[in-house]
Amino acid sequence: MKILVVNGPNLNLLGIREPDIYGKSTYASLVQMIKDHCAKCNVSCECFQSNHEGDIVDKIQNAYSRFDGIVINPAAYTHTSVAILDALKAVNIPTVEVHISNVNSREEFRRISYVSLFAFKTIVGKGFEGYLEAIDLLVNLNKDK
Ligand code: DQA
């Protein structure tokens, strides 16, 4: 099984960026955590981060027939991007949406998520653990196939 993990804008600055909200751990440590977890689950994974909407769309398009699941934290694009939603719908790969913070208890605009219209599950407010939970959901879904 192959899982693509996509992180959107400013998540490369984890550790530096608003640590009260996103924690003190870095993006590199998130990637390491994901890789260790995937190795335990016997899953191969690729982690991708970009600050550019079009690059994220390209990456999702490219996943077609190459990946069995997608974990995505579209970051700020969550709340604005019809293009990312449409790319996910186009490739139709089972997707779990993750947010490190609890987007529902922050500013009003963070409650809107376009990606939620496609993702079969949205995990919020669980920090980096949310990514591991998302991977487990995709692994279980794949077992049922
Ligand atoms: C985020 C929440 C978004 O509202 C914000 O723009 C982000 C990160 C999160 O992981 O909590 O960049 O997706």
C-alpha cells in the first residue's frame, strides 16, 4: 500500500510558526514520525509540502493510479481552494483531511473546508498524532478492499 501525505503552505515552518497553536516540533520531525509509523504498518509513503496551490494540484493529479490513499493538510488552502477539492475528486483516491489545530474553535473562516466535501474523514486538534490516525484509517480501509 502507498500513501501520499500532502502538507500545504507554511507547514514547512512548524516549530517556528505560532508554537502556541502548532507546537514546537519541526516539519522534519513530523515527516520522521510519519515515516516511522508507516514502516510499522508496512506501508510505503511519500511526504510532500508546498506553499503553492498549483504544485499541490499537480502532486494530487500525479497520484492517480500511483497511490492508494492521501492524507492532506491543505493548511490555509483548506478554506479557499476549489482547485484542490476538484483535483481530489478527479483522482478519486480515498482521502483523510488533517488539521493540527482545532479549526472549529478558532476564527470563523477556519470552519469552512472545501476539502471536507471529498475527504471521508476530517481529524482536527490532535497535533501530529492526527496524521498517524489518518494513516491508520487508510490502512484499515485498504484491508476491507
Ligand atoms: C491548519 C489550520 C489552518 O487554518 C491554517 O491555515 C494552517 C494550519 C492546521 O493544521 O491546524 O496553516 O491547517
